[in-house]
Amino acid sequence: MKQTPLPDSELAIMDLLWGNEWLTARQIREQLYSHSSKAQHGTVQRLLQRLEEKGYIERDCSQFVHQFRAKVSRQNYTGNQLEMLASKLTAGSFAPLITHLVEKSKISSDDIEQIKAILDEYRVAGGKND
């Protein structure tokens, strides 16, 4: 499934759903708009409907109050968005992105060690992109 980038409002809902198994629209509204009135309920409903239409979430209609959960994992969404960004900006190469992050100290020493371990494991397993 090709995943389009989500606007911040939809991504905020996904962030809540990634952190919880199931949430109702009311629970989402209360977490996103804790200091607002019930007027935000319609906004949350529309955002949930759009996410459902895009295939990002699923709705459980088995009870009176519908519940929602993420169908797409955070890891899957993030990976897909990074691949699209690399394709758009660097002809699909991740080297410029990684180089930039290392040079700007955005990747910690622990992260670098973890990446090395993943690459070593991939190499030993006979990775397909050799």
C-alpha cells in the first residue's frame, strides 16, 4: 500500500493510536484537545473518517461506542515516508541522509553502534542489496 504523508492533525491521532491498543473518539478528543469544548468532537470524527478511508486505521463497530486502532505500524509508516523522501531528494540513496545526520551530530554513538550491528547482521545473512 502506498502511504501518502499525513498532515499533522492526522499524524497526532496516529501517534495516540500507536501508543494504545484501542481508543474511542472521545478518548482521542480528550487527549488532543484537553482544554477545549465538545465542539472539537466533529473535527476528531472527520479526521478518524479520513484515516479510515486512507486505510491507516480500523473501526470496531461491535459495541455502541466505536473504537479505533492503527492498522499501519509506526515503523511501517516511518520507513515508507523515509523511502519516499530518499527517492524524491537523493535518487533513492540513504547515504546523504545518514551522512548529514552523523555530521550534524543527530545520531548518537549508541545509534551508530546499533546501525553497525544491523548492517553486520544483514551482511552475514546475505542481504539482498549487496
